[in-house]
Amino acid sequence: MAQRTVDAHNHYYPKEYIEYLRSRGEDSSPYMRHDGGTHYRGYYQGVCCCHIDRAGHYDLDERIRDLDAAGLDTQLLSVTIPGPETLEPANGVLWAKKLNDALQKAEAKYPGRFYWLATLPWQVPDEACKELERCHEMGCKGVQMFSNFNGEPVHLEKFHGIYEIADKYELPMLLHPAKPLTSRVMDTMKIPYQLWGYTLDTSMAVVSLIFQGVFEKFKKLTLVHGHLGGMVPYFVRRLQDSYKGYGKEWGIELSESPDITYKTRVFPDTTSFYLPAMKCCLDWVGPGQMCIGTDYAHRVGDPEGAIKAVKDLGDQYGLSRDEIDLILGKNLERIFHLPPMP
């Protein structure tokens, strides 16, 4: 039987949420603008942070048609920016609950095709803990987290309660970009955040979780690192040397080198589709730590080419059928505890 293909990195905006963001008006942050047809644009703090081009972004029936055409069997659905974590606290709590209810309904409508990641009001950590407990009871398979939470670093103690729950229930987290901490620099240089801002921000986030001891504190915490691991797989020697040469000066003392923690607890997804970069990442972490990410249905994604990219990588690297299957879906089946395909 062919290996089930599983996509860890994709996005779903329930139509009710889009209409709510539209109703907020363009003087608000966040808000959504409708450009006609199936196209919407989401804005956060005055900057366009997402384009909704395909109907499958919000219409599950259209989404299934796209997945069938691309050969994708299963997706772990998540709500990305601008999510409820960018709203005012009370609205964030309310919409996190509504969105998680919608995600659960998507799974129920298409069993085996969709599972879901909890979306949380990170701006209210106590409420986020309560909502994650509720989501676990509802059957979520993981958690959508971001590279920063409205400008606050992800390693802060205030967020540890959320990590503790994820650790307790072995709920992996998809680490996705938010408006980058370097946004002012990107604005000055007139460089789209999608080029370096996002990948640098997620890289700083995951490395800070390692350097500041969050991974040591929560032994079962696991991350899927979007966009082929951001920049981390391409600076391995710098990661080793910066800790060895300067860690003590920064008050960082770990039980193992940070590169070891990364390559055993973090799973880069394939959302890059550039074979030389994919080969570099594979050479470091190995096929047992990589997984499919399509970034469906954003403009930087490639759901139609995602499976081919993995197979081409296998051909060029000489991977066995079993090793290719790990990347296509077996790794995600294991860490997200997915039941067999119906």
C-alpha cells in the first residue's frame, strides 16, 4: 500500500472569520480586504500579511479537489496570520474558541483527510492554557505557534504553561512566522518579509527555545519548523561555535550542544522546494526528521509540486523507498499520533 502523504504546513481561514475581519474596517488591526472573487488580503499593523487567492483557503470542498489533484491525502489544518493571537484580548479568546470549533468540524466532515492544530489566544496565556486543554479534549493533534507573539519572544516564562500542556499531551507545535521582530529593518531596506524576515524570525524563535532551556525543561516538546527550517540548517557550524565560544558569556549552559537538540526535536518541513537547499537540510537532519509542508494555499506554497520535490530529492540523494516514505508522511504520522487512514 502506498504511503499516505501528510502535509504539516498549510492554512485554513473559516469563512466566518474572514467576514469578521472584513467587518472590522481598514482602520483596525488586523483586518481583511476583499478584492473581488476569491481574492482577499489580510493586514496586520498596516502590512499585508496574507493573500487568499484560492477558494480552498476557506472552502473545504474546493480544498479537497485541490488536494486530490495534487496527490495529497491528509492535512494538519492550522489558522495562520492574522490569527486570534493578533486581536484584542477578549476577541482573541472568543475567536480562538470559534476557530477551533470550526477546525474540529472540518475533521468530522472529512475523516482521515483533515486533522487540526489548536489555535490559541497567546496574548492571554492563562486563557490559552484553558483553550489548549479544551482542544486536547476535542481531539486536536498539535498546536499552531508563531515566531513571536505580538512582538514578545517565544521563550518567555509567561508562555511556559502552554508548553507544559503541549509537553504533557505530546502535542507537536508548528512554528510559523509572525510579523518579524526585524520588520523595521525590512521596512527600511524595502525587502518583503517573505524573503528573509520570516525565515530569520522563526530561526531566532527555535534557537531561543533551545538556548533559553525551554527544550530542556519540557522533554517531550517537538516542533515542525516551517520553510525548510528557516535559516538553521544552513548555519550549523555557526550554531555550534556560537554556543561553544560565547554561551557562557550569555549565561547559556545546556546539557547538549544546541545542534543536537535541533536535529532530534525539530522537524524542518519541505516548504522551499529548492532541491539544493533541501539536500543541505537532509544532509544534516536526515530523512527521519523531515516532513512535507506545502504552505497551501499561500503564494509562496506549491501543493502541486510538493510530492514531486520529495521524490526528486530521494532520487538525487539515493534514498530508499522507506526513507522517502518517512518524509512523505510516516514521520508526521508518528509524532502527531495519527490513526490509520480510514
